[in-house]
Amino acid sequence: MNVLVIGATGYIGSAVSNALKASGHTVLGTARSEPAAQDLRNSGVDPILADITDPLSITAAAQRSDAAIYVVQYTEPDGAQVERAALQALVDAFEGSGKVLLYTSGAWLYGDSGERLVDEQSPLNPTPLVAHRPGLERIVLDGAARNIRSMVVRPGDVYGDGGGLPAMWVKSAKDEGAARFVGDGNNHWPVVHVDDLAQLYVLMMTRGAAGDVYNASDDTSFTVREMATSASHGAGKGSAVLSWPLDEARTAMGAFADALALDIHMSSKKARDAFGWQPRTSTILDDLRFGSYTKEDTATGT
């Protein structure tokens, strides 16, 4: 299949592209500039100059593909409107075709679950940073009634290859001498390795049902403090960690701070049962302390 990855140059998008290629698919990736397009060529992805801020370019790209995987999170002030228009363009382009459309949402839609285990049927209570995403999910899922095999994946916090949000702990440990986290650190994050997540996209694309939603996490339940402590060890700072009070973090980071302080326990049993999807047995603690985050060129972004 010719699979369009929207966001192919990003952290998750590049992993998804690699998984698709390994499964024998031809990957078309969006690029916003010629240098980005060349990077895609160098990685074995066929570039298409397109940008979600230009729905017509997304429509043109979709018309060249048999499936599309959307792995963009647009954080500009007009992000909700931009993503809404881009997703609507994809749905309109695929209408009546039976093609696959996968949208990347996230665990933050469940809000703070406390000790309650949430699954795909749980009510949504999105933290303000992602309050617009249920509407984006609905645009995609409504495509099922228009003969599109549209689905949504809700990953936990993505880690691996030195990237994602955990890289912030590594950076603060190296820069400040302690891994800094928001709040008291007793909250839990659902997490998933980027390569395991990429494999789930491939499984969903080939075997997923139209209109379905799948959570993606490895079912571990570490506290933020535990994970930050491992990051500090990996950075050579022992167990040094630093709590950043939520009010102070909110002043500096806005709604992002509230997202980082969420306490979420999330089940991915549906994906495991449907596809036999099995995340790796090693954990984020292993990777932070001994693995990819200990390399000198560890990424610092998501």
C-alpha cells in the first residue's frame, strides 16, 4: 500500500514510517520544506510538499495514497482550527473509498483518573491543553459512516530513542543537577515505547475496524518520581530529583504544566486482544537508566 504519513519528519512519524517500510509498504511523507523533503528521501520515504495549514495540499497528498496516518500535534494558537480543517480535508478526500485513516490523539483526553483504570469506553475529561481533541476525533470517526476505515489511537506518553517528554528529565538533570518534574511526582503516566506504538499503527491499518478507538500503553504504572529518578541516574546525577510546584510551573508553562501533573491509569487490553499487540518487556525505567537516554546525543524534544 501507499501510506501517507502526515508528520513523517517528527519523533513518532519517523518511527511509524520505519515500521511501515519494514512491513513492505511504500511510505509517502509530508514535508514543509525542501530540506525536510531531502531528509525523508535519505530515510527511504517519498516526500510530498504539504502542510496541514494548507488543506488543499493535504487533499492532493491524500489522493496519491491508499491510507493516511496523522501524527501531527499543532501547538500554535490557531491549532484547533488548523487541525480541524486538515482532518476534514482528509475525510472529504477519502469519502466512499474504503481507505484507512488513522488519527493520533492521546491519553490526556481522559483527564485525571486517580486510581480508576480508564479504557476506550471511559468518559472523556480532557485537560485544557487538549480540550479540542474530542472534536477532532469525532471528525475522523464520523468518516466510518462515509465508507472510510477511520480509527483513533490514544497513546500514553511516548518514550524511547532518547526522545519524547522523558527527555526533559534528562535535560534538567544534566543542566541543573537534578531531574525536575511538575508537582509532587506521585502521579502516574501511562507510557509506550515509540517503536511499539509504531507497530500498533501497522496492526490497526491492516486489521483494525472502522470507527474504533484503541489505547496504547505498556500497562506499567510507574510514578513520575520513579521515572525522573531513573532519568537522573542515567544522566550520572544519582537519585537527585527536584519537585516543581504546580502553581509555579503553570506560570512558566501554562496549561502544559497541568497536563504533566495528570495522574492516569490506562488499559490497552483492547489492542492486545484485537491484534495480539505485545509491547516490549523492558520498561521506561530501564531505558532511562541504562538505554537510549544515556547517550550524549539524547533528544530534548517530542
